[in-house]
Amino acid sequence: MSRPTPKRLAPLLIFCLAPLALVLAQDWDEDRSQAEAQYEIIKLLIKNDEFGKVPAATQKLFSLKFPESAEQHFVDTAERISAALSDKHQYDVAHSVLDQALKACKKKKSHGRLYKEKAWIFKKQGNDGDAMKYFEMANKMLAEVPGS
């Protein structure tokens, strides 16, 4: 009996992994729908000045298991939520949301963007020292990302 070659194994590997990829895609479709609904809840909480409920609501959002390919969408969402909170002078809540997003994200580019968002909030607060610190952290993270 001959040893299987990589050429022979490739179709078998694809055949075996295809169901797993399908299950993961279906799970993400369900989680994505839940994420969209949770984001709408968060927007309504901010609109209705129910800021104390925002951290728990964003924790539900950022605790969803999302694929790496969707991470940028979560970063975009965190930036939009923090901007809306910042516009209403809810800086501490905005920082809390960004801290949750930082824990949920794994990519350096995501961390760089979130650090930069924290820096902007510190700047709006008149806290130039922390703003400088977070802008520098953002630059460091983003410089480590190829193509940035």
C-alpha cells in the first residue's frame, strides 16, 4: 500500500473540514443577527439617556464569539458607540465600552484603532497626558501591522 501524498490528502481534508466550516458559518449567522439586535438596544439606551445600562448591554455584544474576519465590524461598532456616548459627555461609559472591546479583540490593528479612540475621548475631556499616552500606544500597535 502506498503512502498518501499531499495531493491525495487535499480533497479528503477539504471534504472533512467543509461541514465544520458550514457549522461555524451558521453559528456566526445566528450570532451576527443577535449582535445586530443588541447594537440596536444599545443605540436606544443611549438615545434615551439610560447610560447606566450601556456597559451590561455592550458586554453582551462583545461576549459573542465572532470570527477574526468580523473583528473589524466589532471595532467599528465600539467606535460608533463610544462616539455617541462622548457626544453626550458620558466619557467614563465610553472608556468602559472601549475597554470591553479591547478585551474581545485579538488583532493589533483593532487594538490600535481602539487605543486611538480612547485617546480622542481623553483629548475631549481635556486630559492631554492620557490622550498622548494612548495616541502613542495606538501608533505603536499600528506600526506593528504590516501594510499600515
